[in-house]
Amino acid sequence: MPQPPFIEIQHLRKSFKEKRVLEEINLNVQYQDIFGIIGKSGSGKTTLLNILIGFLKPDNGHIVFQSRDIEKDMENVSQQFGFTAQDGSFYPKLSVRENLEYFGSLYNIKKNELKEKIPRMLKSFGLEDSENTLASKLSIGMQKRLDIACGIIHDPKVLLLDEPTENLDPPLRREILTLLHEINKKKNVTIIITSHLLDEVELICNKVAILHKNTILASGTINDVKEKYSKNLEIHLETYSRRYDAIIKELKSKKDVIDISIQGNKLVCYTSKPENVLDFILGLIKKYNEKLMDIDINKPSLNEVFESLTREIKQEQKPAKK
Amino acid sequence: MKLIQIIKKNFLLLIRSKSSALVVLLGPLILMLLVSLAFNSSSLFNIRIGAYSPQYSDLSESLLQQLQTDQFKVVRTETQESCIKGVEREQYHVCAIFPSNLNIKSSEAITFYVDKSKINLVYIIINSISSKIQIKSSELSTALTATLVNTLNDANTKIDEKKDLPTKITSKIDELSSKSNKLSSNLQSLDLSQSPAGNFTLISLEIEKIRNETGSDKSTFKTLNNLIGEAKSNVESANSKLAAIISIRETSVNELKSINEALSSNKQDTISIQSSLNEISSRINAIEIKDIQKIVTPVSTEIKSVSKESTHLSYTFPALIIIVIMFSGIFLASTSIIDEKSSRAYFRNFITPTKNYLFLLSHYLFSLTIVLIQIAIIFFVMLYITKTPTNTIPPLVLLLLFLISSIFILIGMFIGYLFKSEETANIAAISISVIMLFFSSTILPLETLPSAIQDIAKFNPFVIGESLLRRVSVFNESVSALSFQLSILLAYIALFAILTYVMREISSRRDL
């Protein structure tokens, strides 16, 4: 028997004055999910998180958490939800410990309990050596850790993270993603992340929702989304000359080719019939006397699914405009 | 070029925020407009004078009439106490106590009770009232001087009329003197020398006796008879001299009669002079006021202070402490709110299970603590300078400081939540503080403002706070006497607490 959703978003709509920000949002998040909400800037990701934590009220629709409407149970939601904002949300002029003590007390944690809890948290977040350091003096990575620590000081059941790896360099991103993964596994915290960095979402999340132009285009497990929304495969081609103009020109006239792009040194061709297109490409290499360096057929990445879906929307909207 | 670009950028950033631009441009304009409208006058307005006299006389009525002008409003009180208390309670600016049946001869002065703790107003009021009293005093002084001068004129006329008499008397006396001299000389010239005439009868008897005894003839006594003849001749000479004396006596009697007449005439003149002098004297005696001081200042006044004598520092202390509370309270609260709003942690505070009022309360208590620490420092310094024992501070002062601080802190918090940027909030805080300062009695007395503006300015929290603090610290007033102003303070606290709460609700979603 399927479990009821841990968090259920139903028919959510939100506008700011005349501008529609969210349109008919429906999502289900299960307990212990790491749920990624992906979308471009301005797609409504942050607004959706703000509604989830009760900071904004939706114009329409409901969010049900553990079978209870959060609007009617805000006290519980505040206690059960943790949040970290894109820019970090702590006091730079307070030390690491002081920040944790302050936010712990706001989450109704008793002094004695905090006394025991803070050293454990400092240890698990790798902040034990910076306990008395001012937050402003911490490195960016440490600040991010502190921010997340402040977000889960009260042991929430759900942690919402708005672009948690934004502005971080790749090693720090990996560090933070590992930390989130640990939080999810060790503390059984359901995590909802918004991001436009699809690679990292693919890396950490088990479920994903694609938010585009204020509405959800697709949602589910990453594999489901890929299966469901990408009927194409990718052919990656690299030639010695790396000049693809003539090949592209020929490929564009080919019926089975959905799209062509150049990614780095490679030509990427999207197709639903890879065998036919592969033969055609090999023929073109021979025809133009190109030297083949590498060619392979891949399953589409989340990025491709996202691109594919948003492209479809764009194409659908074009005739409508006419 | 870079400099211009940087300046241009700063201007653009400023005008991008409509509220900042508006406050920057309109703030000084509104301030100048209000201040120039309010202080464009050198007069005093709406000065209330309490007046009391056990029995009003014409003079006291007339003086009250003189005071009752557009500028002053005279209110008669039932008792002297209520009049003096009225000054302490700011019902009256001055209390005038007129002596019973005040008249020009009274030696008692009109006593004006003023509140010297209002140091920038009291002397203006004293001068103003003094000039009004001076007008009446000059009128009275003129009347008294006129009486004096009229009497002098009358005396002068009389003297003019009689001024020939002494000359006449003198000449008559001279004449009498000469006559008297002449008489004296005549009397001196009388020859009263006389040879002894002898006793003719005895001589004759003796001669007869001798002739009888001797029977001598008459020749025997020839010598004797010669002697007798000589004596007789002498007697005859004496008789002629006596006749001359009689003649002189006749003359002298006549002279004496003349002298007597002259003396009679002199007596008449002297009596006339005496009469004139009596008249002058009675006229002078009829002048009621002869005291020079009274003639120069017929209405004497006395200024007394209802407040105990103290230093200017003590008197200005309430205003000083309110200035500190106002600036600290408003700036500290608005800055801390803006700091909090611009803090990265602001958002997290919002999503914690913490009631909104707790944030407001904590900000309020934080600012209150800082302001109270500042007040404590100022108090200790003040008490040290004035060598005042700590236990002399009325407990009510502490309550007032708490209430006044609360108002300014809540105003500051409201400003903090109202404006988005620190510079706008600062300009607003400065503008509001300066307006409250200008429309108090700290720089210029409120009484220099037109009545309508005065009525509004009386509700200025600064004015109320300063007044309450002064009344308690200088006059040791009780809570019941301050109940009206205290209730206004409490109403302000409630109003700004609600406004701040509402503004936080509005701004929290707007500013994040």
C-alpha cells in the first residue's frame, strides 16, 4: 500500500500584484526524499520555498504536511521545517556558538539541551575549531556549514535549501552536497533543494521537479523523469579538425535529428533513432574526409531533459504568439 | 571623470529609492516651513496670569485691566495657594498676588510668583509684565508729580504776590531804625547836669532862727542871701532845661507814635506772609505721597520663585535628560531595527516559531536598557556635580524616565520598520527629533509660538516629558496631579506600540 505523501502541494498559485509567479503547482514529497526543484532564475523556485515554510501565503491551493494543512498549523511547521537561504542566514558579528545558541533558543530548545547539543553539532559540521570565531571570519565553506547547522539546530523533519551551492567552487560544492547527504541519511531529514545547477541535483537528489515559467513541467524520480520526458538519445562526436559546419548543415536536413549543439569540442546530436543517425554521421565523416577521434551514444542527462522540455514549451508558444 | 561618475552613481542610488529622495528633499523643506511659520514673531502668545487678592481695589482692578490684553490672559483664583500652585502645575505662567485694597499709599508690593526653572521663559515674562505694570506706574507717577508741581506753582504764585512785603517791611524797619536812632540821639542830647540847688526852706528857716537869736540885721546874712540867690538862679536854669526836655519828650512821643504805626503795618504784612506760608504749608501737607521712591515708582512689585532656588544646571536638567532620551531612543531603536532588517539573519528569525511581539519586545527592551544606562550615567554625574544625595530623587522620576524612554524608543522602532534604507531612516529620525526639539521650550519658549501651534505643540512627547520631569524633580508633584499628562504618555506608548507592530507586519514581507 503506497504511503501518503510526507508533503503534498496541491493546486498552488501565487501572484505578486499582476505578475503570476506560480501556476497550478502540484507536487508530492516523500519522507527522507532529497527533492530537487530545478529551474532557471525567476522561475518561482524561491517563492515556492517561501510558501512551503509559511513565509508567503499562496493565493490558491494548499500544502499538506503529515496530513495537516500547514496554514492551519504554522507553529508545527516552524518547528518541523528548517531553512537555509541562498545568502546564508546568520549573524556575522556573532561567533559560531553564539549563532547556534541564539537560533536554538528561538526554536525553543532549552539551555541545558543546547549545551549538550552544540558541541555535537560543531563536531558533525566540522566547526569545533571555530566555535568562538566570528561568523564573518569563517571561510565561505564554513559559513555555509554554519548556515546549515543553524537551519537544523532544532532537528527539523524537513530541511529546505535555496540554491545551497550557489557561489561555491566545485570542491566546496561537493563538500556541502556530501554534508546534505549525511544529514539526510543520518538524521532522517527530508530535504528539498532548489537549484539551477542540474548536475548537482542529479548527483544528490532522488526526486526532482522541473519548474519552468511558473509551472511544473515534470516531476518524479530522476530516472522516471528522464524516461518519461526524454525520448531522445545523445550522439557525441569529436573529429580531429573539430570543424563541424558542413556536418551540421547536412544533419539539419536529416529528418530523425531533433536538435544539434556544440558542447565543448564535441558535436552533440539529439535523436530518437540513433542507429540511423549514427550511420548518417559516419557517412558524412567519410564524405568530408574528417578524421574521427571519438563517437558514442549516451542516455540523456537531466540537463538534456530540462533543455528538451523547455524547448518544447518554447516551440509550443511560438505559434500561439502568431 | 571617475569622480563625477561616482557622484552620479550615488545620486542615482538615492533617487532610485523614492522614500529616500522624498525624505532628503522634503525633510529640510518641511522643517524650515514649520520652524519659520512657528517662530516668525518676537512676541509672546497666550501667557496665562493667575491673579489673587483678598480684596481687589480700583488700583488692582486697573492693573489687571492693563494686563488683560491679547498677549495675556488673566484668571482670578479663589485662593493664593491655588494661584501659586497653578504656576507649579503650568496652569499659569505667573501668579500675581495683589495686597488687600491695594492703593497708591500702600507700602505693600504686588508679588509675582514665577517658575524660575523655566529659565528661558521666566525673564521674558517678567520683562513683559514689568513693562505692562510700568505703563500704569508711569501714569500714577505722572499724576503724583502733577499734584506736587501744582502745589509748587500755587506756592510760587503766593510767594510772588507777597514777595514785595519783606522789602516793604525792611524799608520800614530801616525807617524805624533811623527814627529810633534819632530819638536815642535826642534823648542823649538832654542836659541833665544840675548844680545842687540846696534846701531853700531849711536855709530860710535857719537864717530866720539865727537872725531871731542874734537879732542881727539883714546885712549880716548878705552872703547867705547871695548864695540863696545863686541857688535860685540855678533852679530857674533847671526849669528852662526841663522845659527843653519836655519839648523833646513831646517830639519823642510823636516819633514813637510813628514807630508804633510802622510796627503795626509791619505786623499786618507779617500776618499776611504768615497766612500765605500757612496756606502753602497746608497745601504741601495736603499732598498724600511725598515719598520720592513712591512718586517715582508708585506701584512696587516683587518677584518670587515658586521653585526652590537652584542652579541653572538643575533647572535645565529635565530638558537635558529628555534631549538625551529622545536622540538616543529614536536613533538607537531605528538603527537597531534597520541593522536587523538588513541582517542576513532577519529571514531566519521570521521562520522560527517565535511570536512577532517577542522580537518587538526584545528590541524595545534592548534599546530601553541602553537608554536607561545612559540616563543612569547622566544622573550620577549630575548628582555628583550638584552634590545632591541620591535618595532625594523622587521615585516618580524613575517611572517618568521609563515612560518617556518608551515613547521615543517606539517612535525609533516605527521609523526603523517604516523605511527601508539606513540613510532614509536616519534622515527621518533627525527630522522628527529636530521638529520635536524645535517645538519645545528648549530653544525658544513655546509661548513665542502662535496659540494654535502652541496647542498642538503641547502634545509633543518632548514637551510633555520635559514638563512632567520638571514638575516632579523641581516641585515634587504627585501622580494624581500629573494624571492627565501621564495618560497622554501612556496613550502615545499604546499608539506607537500598535503602529510599530503593524509596520513590522507590513515591512517584513515588503523588505525581504
